[in-house]
Amino acid sequence: MRAFPFLLALILLAPQAQAAVTPIDKVAVVVDDSLILQSEIDKRIKDITFQFSQRKSPLPPDDVLRKQIIEQLILENLQLNLASRAGIRIDDAELNTAITEIARQNGTTLAVFQQKLDATPGSSYAEVREQIKRELMINKLRQRRMQDRIRITDQDVQNFLRSPTGQAELASEYRLGHIVINLPDEATPTAIAAAEEKIRKAQAELAAGKDFAQVAATWSNAETALQGGDLGWRKAAQLPTLFVEPAEKLKIGEVAGPLRTPGGLHLIKLLDKRGGEAMRVKQWQVEHILIKPTEILSSEDAKQKLADIRARIIKGKSFADEARIHSDDPGSARQGGSLGWVAAGDMVPEFDKIMRSIPEKQVSDVFQSSFGWHILEVTGSREQDVSEQYRANMARQALYGRKYDEELASWLRELRNDAFVEIRDASK
């Protein structure tokens, strides 16, 4: 899901701007069957003005800024209207999770975040919740529309994998832990001996089972020492030359060194590896039933319909038969609800979480994702070499990412062109 930087900026950077808002009950724009008030436009202008002032960036001329903001609000309203008609809903649990994550990213807790908002004149936690809820609805709508519009063929994937760009993007990546004992320029035998003694002590602690991060924080002279020596994910070409050959030979958890450079003595540990030719993952064999809300079937009714289906399965009805008759996922419905073998991360987060935690041969409770309401059953699990599938999936993700922004812009233009919009008063 895409983040919402504009909303974050408004919430976290512009409490003063919000405090100065004076609502004006005047219809400025009609968008299909919804309205944009003059107060909404004025508020957004104040928010943007404050945001630009914090960055010390010059604003565009007033008439240009107002026009841009009106167009922004028109598109937001069009998407929200469409999301509502498509049955997209955000429940309290999902909303609370999103707000908690925003608070965490800004170094605070949900409770403190709420108190700060409620203590700011002209602002309120309830208003912010509503803003985030709107943005989440728009993001869900965009996911659905882009999944319908972006088509990536098997030939596209193969062409990408054979291209220099694809080979570079899908090369093995290494996550290394690093400990270095520095050596001075033109190190004397005494200095070298002292460095060798320190590196041996670090090795001994690692051999005794001490945590690598703790050993790095104790002994390493690297800037990453207090981060446990973690160098992060890097492709081979991004590693120091001396590290490449040992990194390629290490198994996850193994340590290599000491490695000598003019600047010091090094130990490296392969913390993790991804990409390359070999990858084994856990997979789950899953079947599911999906019920989608529609214009005539509310979200609550869809949930209840699925709860009734689940109850019949618990009493002995066939999961496969119920899926064929009722599931709104046509691809799996034809297979009796079967999704085949699925790995972690293949499905949306809500589905993934249930799939990985539920015991086998047990029908899950009804749960919600961006697609609607689900139940699932795990019928088996295995470890599988999925190197080729992994590479193909990574290629699809890369190609999807390349097409997303262009296709989104095209869809928004179509949405705007097809809408009834009457701008009644774009002036103050």
C-alpha cells in the first residue's frame, strides 16, 4: 500500500495552520453528488502555506495555488465516492493500526499523539482519524483499480530477467555484520599486535555464542558499531572488494576473518541472504472463500453471509462446494476455493497473517482485507525451492512498480474527465 505523505505533513507539521481555520458554510464545487465547501479549500490553502513555510520554499501565485488545491480536492472526492460505491470500508482495527504506525514513525505513542492533537487549538484527534480513514479508502481503491489495469505477461517477465537491468536488480543481496579493529597509518608491530589481540578476543566471544551485535558494540571501531555492525542489504558490487569472496562462500550465521586491509582487521558475519539462484521458503496449501461488498450488499451483510457459510462448513458442508457456489473470487471458486501453494508475502497482509498462524485443517474466523471478507483453511505446508518463482515474482513487482505511476495518472485523468464538476466560486 502506498503511504500518504501529504496527510502526514498536514497532521504533523501544520497544527498552527489548522488552528487558524474559520469554517465558511458555502458550496464552492459540486462533484457528481458530493460538495466541496469553501472552508475546505481555505483550510487546505492554509495547510499547504504552512508546509511550504517550514521548508522555506516559495509558494506559487495565489490563483495557481487555489486552482491546484481545487483540482486536488475534486480528485479526492471522486475517489472517495467511487470507493464508497465499491463497498470499501475501513474498520476501527485497521484505522487504529495505521494511526499507531504514524505515531511510531514520529517517535511517540498513540496515546501521546492523541493528547497532542486534542491539546492543539483548532485541531482534534477525531478530525485526524477521519482524514486518515479517507486516505486509506483512496489507497484501497487505487490498489484494486491498478490490479485490474496493469497486465504483465510471462513474456514481459522473461524479457526482464534476460535484460542487464533485470539481472542487476535480481542479483544476490547480502546482509553482513561487520567488526573492524582500526590500524593507524604505517602501523608499528606493536600496534598490529594490539589490534590482533583485540580481534582474537572478539572472535573468542563470538565462538562462545555471544551475540554479534553485542560484540560489535564492544569491540568495533566502525561507525555501525552501535547498530550492531549491521551493514544493511547490499549487492556484491556494493560491498568492499575484500568482503565479496568470503560473503559468497558463507552460510547464514557463519563468520569469516580476520580479513586484513591497510586500515584494519575485519570480521564479517552473513546475517542473511536473498536473491541469487537458490531459495527455499515455507509454503501453505490454502483454500478460501471471498465475499465482496457491493452497491446492493453492504459490508456488514457480506460479513454475515460469509459467517453463515462458515457455520455450514463447520457443521459438515464441503468447503469446496460452498466455494464453488458462493465465492466472489472466480479463479479459485472454479477450483473449490483452492489457491494452491502460497508463500508468506504472496497475499495481502490480513490474509497472510491468518494463513501463517492458523492450525491446519481448521476453518478461520471471518476476516476482512482490501478485497472483501474471507474465510480460509490451510490443508498442508511444506518447504519448497522457489528460486525461479521468486525471480519471476521479483520481476513482476519491478515491472508493476514501473507501470504503476503512469497507469495511475491515466486512470485519474479518465476519472476527472468523466465526472460532472461545477466550480461555483473559486475565489475568496
